[in-house]
Amino acid sequence: MGALADLSDVINRLTGGNSGAPEAIPFFKDAAVGAVAAVTVAGRLSSLWQYNGIPSGGSAPGAVATPDNTTTGGLKQTNPAGGAQKWLMGVAAHISQPGTLVLYDRLLHISGLSGTSLVAQTVGGTISRYNNTNTCVGNEIWIEIYTQIGASSQTITASYTNQAGTAGQTTQAAAIGNTGLREIQRIIPLPLASGDTGVEAVASVTLSGSTGTAGDFGVTVAHPLLTVATGIGGCGQVRDAISGLPSVPEILTNACLAFAFFAAGSTAPQVMGIANFIEKG
Amino acid sequence: MAAIPDLSAYKSVKRFQTLRIAKVLSNNAGQGTVWHSLWTEGHDAGSAPGAAAACDRNTAGAMPLFNSSGEQFAINFTISAGAANGTQFCTGGTAMLCDRLSHQSGLDGTVTTAQTTNLPTAALGRYTSGVGVMAALEIYSNLGATGRTATISYTNETPTSGRTSQAVAIGGSQKNTGTFIPVPLQTGDKGVTAVASVTLSASTGTGGNFGVTLFRPLAIVPIPQIGLGFHFDGLIGLGGQVPKILTDACLFWVVGFAGLTSATTDGFSPFVANIRVMEGG
């Protein structure tokens, strides 16, 4: 495997030379989940995992699982050829509402957790990408809500293994429940313990108290890759990884590429975009 | 297959054609419209297709494209979108270049049974696997003011027939001529090879005329500001958007608006686009 050498290398591979295997994936996300219109909350992160779309939206995962590039809900990009690396050149998108689109690798997910249970609720599973001391830096723990939980304000923490392989670390408490933090598709990122920079595994999550409604929430371990921001809804935007910094992110074999949206308002976005990839062995 | 070999060749652009199109919009986009097809907008307007037909570079309405013995790639985009009637009704937007693969019209905004007029869609002549091929409902004559939903019955990329899309809004704010409504797929799917029927949830109140368009997005180009012209390079600045232009491609534009302020407006007009298409090798 070798790094992309220069712009000549990039343009040659983008146009199919040198086994570049260029892949341009158009994607579409509608502002609905099934027959229900989606809603965002200003200043909060929303998951587009279940949004209707092309490729189609995903579903609540149920038992813990490690999604990959065949999982419904992801972009379903092809894997790089044996011995090659896949690189993301950029994402161009029309985002109908102001905010920031986040492209991430969905490493692990689980649902079926209860907004009324006060015991440590097991997460478990095994992360298969960005899963060691050198690579798990940047992994984030997200609470993801699949069925609305209760109106009682509580906090939540996670017990996890950090980038040094130290188990039993506890995230800082994050607010959960009540308006803005109980709705479906809401993502609540959990700040790591002081000094930590990554996550190798998540053992469990614990509520400080009952939110009042069991609902259904889960844990997603995410590795953010790239953001596309728009201050004016409906004005096309481009995140060019070729000329911008940080430069082209690697897309690991089996990556489950998915989107979240940091909303500036309460109207859910419709997103139409294209993601461009090349390979180099 | 002949790729662009290096940056020097890319910059020298020895074998190229420039595709130009100028559109004066006359169909009101309407507040609430997300996407507006320029297919039937003058100059060089296409028309409502009627019977199902495959589209190619000779279809009236397509950007003028010459085939090449080698492979061709769109490398530069110059876009300008003028203030409609000298008054700005939107702030900016997005221009999406698409390959129009197959289309039909003659569907009725008041019929509530599964509509098969001029369906199924004609066979794909390009992107025949269906992966990345999207279906949209395209309005050729205003539908009614009552908002309804529509689903399509289609064949996916496997190919498996009898798939049912998610419902999309039609009529109401999505009723004006030119409205272009992408249709999200059934869970698990990532493309469309054919559409068999369209079903409305109820009458929109006006028959009008609408149809199904199968298309493949090729590039998404920002329109940062109405009234100004912008030049974008596919390699530097557009995130590696150097789409291959297939032989006989039927290139057309779909535009999205930012900040539409009026219920009856052209959005922006005129729309002028130049694409430099370069031959590889």
C-alpha cells in the first residue's frame, strides 16, 4: 500500500487509471422515517440513519452488532481490492436546512435500551475497525434514540475501554430526557473521561434516574470522517478533501458510512449528495 | 479504457468539448419546492415525454454532447443563475447535473388507483445494474393544491420486482410544473431498474400531468449567490467530482433553491451552464 503521490496520481485514479477504481455514490435522504415526518432540534445532533433514502434508510439495530458496508442504512460502497486502500476525495451536497452534515463510520450499534431502567444496561459487542490503541482515537460514544423516552431530565454515563486499553472508564454525565433530549433520531454524544481520546469498547450505560418513559434508545460507536456545513439551507456545499485540510480520509474495508446532522433549526433536512472515492494499492 | 494520465494532461485539455445551455425559467418554482427540473424550461427545452422512452443525447432537451472514441469526463463547471425578473426571490441554490435515463408522462393527479399509463418505464441503456439510479416524480402540468403522498412500485438493482417505495409528498406545495420529487426506496434497496406503477394516497384536486423519470446524479455544483457567475474545477474545489460522461448520455440539470421567498416565483432566471468535457488518454 502507498500514499497518494500527488495531483497527477489523484486525477489519473479519479478517471479510472492505475486501478484507481473510482466510485461516485449518489445518495439521497428524505426528511421522514417511514410515513412519519422527521423533526430536528436546534443545536442538537440528529441521526439520519433511519431517514428514508437512496440507498434506503436503516432500522433500529436490536441486539448489538457491528455494521459494515452491506448493512442497510449505510452508503454500501464497495470494498477496496485486496491490498489496496480506499480514499474519500470529497462530498458535495444540497442540504435543504442550515446545519452541518456529518459523515461517519458506524462501528457498533445496539438498541432496545430502556429510558426507565436504572441498572447498568449492557452494550458489549466487539468493534472491528478503529479498534486498537493506535486507531481508536477519535471514536465517539453516542446515545441514539429510536422511540421517544420520557420527559424527566436525567443524566447518563457509559462504562468503556479507552485508547490505552484501560477498562472501566466512565464518561462524563450527559443530560438525557425531557424536551430536546428525548425525541426519536436524537443523538446525545457522551464526553469521555478527562484525558481520554478514544474508545475501544463500551461495556454498559447507566441512567441517573428514570426518564419516565421506557421508549427505546441505544448506543452507537462512531468514527467521524468529514463534515459538510451550510449556513443557508438549499445552497449547495462541497467538502473538498483534496485541497482542504485535514486531507483525504481513508475509508476502511467494510466501513459502514452513515450520516448525522447538527441542526440549526427544527425543520429536518432533505439531503442530496455525491461522495467520490478512489483506491490505491 | 483511457484515463486522464496526469495533471499536465488535465491542465492542457487537448481534446475537449464545451457543453453549453441557457435556460430562461418560466415555470413558477413555488415556495416549498426543493427540486426543480429544467427539462422543459426554454431555451432548448425538452417536453413531457408521453409514452415511455429511453433518453439519449439526441433527445430534445439534452445538453448537446458529441460522443468520443475514448472515455469522456466532465472537468469544469461554470454556472450563473440570474435574479428572476430583476428581483431576487432566492439567495442561492444548487445545480445538479444528471444523466436522464428513461422517462414517461401522462399520470393524473386525481387518480387514486395504481396508475400504469405509459408504464413500465423504458429499459435503462446506461447504468443498467440500477445501482445509483434514482426515480423521481416530475410534474409537467400543475397538479392540485391538496397535498397528498405517492408511492411507486419498482424493480430494484437485484433485480427484484414489486418493490414499494417510501411515500413522498406530492401536490400542495409540490404541485407546480417543473417540480422534481426524488423517491426514497424500500428498505434494503440501493437503486432502480424500472418503475411499474405510481399510486397516490388521494386526489390532489387537479389532474395535471406528471411522470416518472429515472436518472443518475453526476455532479452537484453550488450556486453560492444569485446574480453572479461561478467557475468550479472538478479536481480542485468540487471534491473530486470528475464524472465520467457515458456514450449517448442525456445530460440535463435539476436545480434546488435556497431561501425561496415567494409562493409564485421562478426562483432564479436565467440559468446558464458551461461544462468542459475532456477525453481521457
